[in-house]
Amino acid sequence: LIEDLPLSFKTIAHSNNTKIAAIENKKKMIYGVQFHPEVTNTPLGKKIFENFLYRICQCRPNWNIESYIKQSIEDIRNKVVKEKVVAGVSGGIDSLVAAVLTHKAIGNQLHCIFINNGLLRKGEVEEVQEIFQENFKIKLNYVDASDRFLKKLKGINDPETKRKIIGEEFIRVFEEVAKGIGEVKYLLQGTLYPDVIESISLKGPSSKIKSHHNVGGLPEEMNLKVLEPLKYLFKDEVRKVAKKLKFPDQIIWRQPFPGPGLSIRVIGPVEKEKLDILREADEIIKQEIIKKGLYKKVWQSFGILLPVKSVGVMGDSRTYDFALVLRIITSNDGMTADWAKIPYTILEEISNRIINEVKGVNRVVYDISSKPPATIEWE
């Protein structure tokens, strides 16, 4: 916290928390702030950046979606040339946009692989295959490696270790599949800028928050070079690219899903029984959010299964089952988020359905934490 001004600087803003919220040296055109203008919670934060970039630095706003798509296709084509690329697709918008851009650049040099790691949501395997068949003329290779992943994750508590194991195993599966395709040089990933920011301190003193499957979860030694055409985009920008590429709404508005899947929504060791419980609860949450017309209004809505059991009563019998956290948040880009102020009647309906329909859960709690200080996911 800066409490005294440097020489030749003056205070241009203050707040309830500090008498020096912003400073300037007009002669040298140096400005500094002691808050986060980039987060959506900051009033007029966007205006601050616009004034700095366009009025002070004299930059011109020449970036647009059309030019980005054109430049990305050209960059991919120039980088890959005649090499082959394998892409890990999940059915989510990030990996699909990355795949479509790359396919436009290099055509059949791209080989898309959908790996079932046993950590997917209910019906996701069928849904992803259907999305590809109905919307894209890109061949999809399906690999069921669920037993392999669950075996590696057995008994693992630490979330960072989970991420590393999943990242390592994904690469090993890709390398094995790539051998059947022929000589493959690149691995395509749908990494976004928030993934990079939270995984690695690029410049300056920002702390690493957690590794992401697409970034920090990759093994140091692998035989494939990483291709990340979306790594400087935020989710809202990816959605704009998808819209320009004429993606259907079903894909554009699909909620973000973490690379490590349900493994980081089962707190503690990952077991098939717990995954099955979480899948059923998660499906109910999705159904109710869609039914109430909230799916496009919230950023994410999902369940987290806690390693905690509590006493309950079902009929005339005592139960001793798991507690489940309901997490519903609003956000523009995933960098900051607020818990969704859902009407109590909707929360009640979701809770009642989960407790009555999902065997193994007898208590539902609602997470009312914002990001920051909390993160969206629990692990």
C-alpha cells in the first residue's frame, strides 16, 4: 500500500480505504492505481482503460472479431505448415472454436480426439458426439479411457495433484492415439486468457492461484508442441467468435466446464460411487436452471460433493449421507464472479429434488461466496 507520494506525482483519486487511490505525473504521462479497474465490480473501470489507451496513449481501437478470425487462421496455417495436429475436444465452446479455426486453416491435417476420462457429466459422451455429427464436418475420434484415469486418481486428496495426474494422462493418451495417426507435431488446446493468468505469473508480482488443466497441468516432458489460438481471449470474446462462425446457440451458451471435470467437484479422493452421485445431482441442477429460464443468465450452475456426511431422516428411517454444495454464479468473463441471487423457491425446488431423487445425499447447502476472495471451483 502506497501511503506517501513519489516526487513529482499528485493524487487524482481517493477512496474509503486509502487516501491515494490513483496518482499521476502529467509531465511524464505516468499513471498508477491502487485498485483493480479491470474487474467488472469496479464502476467505470472500462472507461478508465479507454481514457488511458485512446486519450493518453493515442492507441486506435482496430481489433475486431472479423480481423481476429482472419489473423488466427493465417497464424495457425503459417505455424503448422504441413504438420499434423491433434485436438482434445470436450464439446465445450473453447475447444470447439479452437478446432473450427484450426480446421479452416489446415483442413484434414487436424485430428480431433474426444477422450472419456470418466469425469464427465451425465450424457456428455452422447451429447458431444451428437454436436460434432450435426454441426461440424470434422472427423471425431472417440477414446474411452475412463478406467485408466480413475485408477490413476485412486486415493488422491490434493487438488493440484489431481490436475497434474489428469494433465499427464491426457497427454499420454494423445501420444498413443497420435502414433496411429502418423507423425503428429502439435497438440491443440482451447486455453483462454483467464487460465493463463491464474496458472502462471506472466509479468510482475501476481501470485499463481492454481494450475489449470490446459496450462499448469501439462507434463514438462511431452512429444507434442502446444497450439493455443485462444490464449489471449476471454470467454465473452470466444462466444463472439463462435457467433461469427455461426455456431448454434446450444454450443455458444454451454456453461464452462473445467478440464479436470468432476474430479475437482468431488472434494477429496475420487471414487466412481461419488462421481455417480454428483452426476445425478448435477443433472437435476441443470434441468431446473433451464426450466426456470436462468441458464443464459448465470455463468455456471453445478454441484460439489463434500467428503462430509450428516444425519438425516427419510420417512421413518435415519440416514447418514453426503452433503452437497449448490454453486450458482454470475460473471462476464470468469475473472471475477458473484453468487447468484436465485429466488428461494427455486433453491428449495432444486434442494428437494436432489434429496428425494439422488441416493446418497441428504443435505444441500448454497455457496454465497464471491470471487475474489473465493474461486469459482472449490478445488
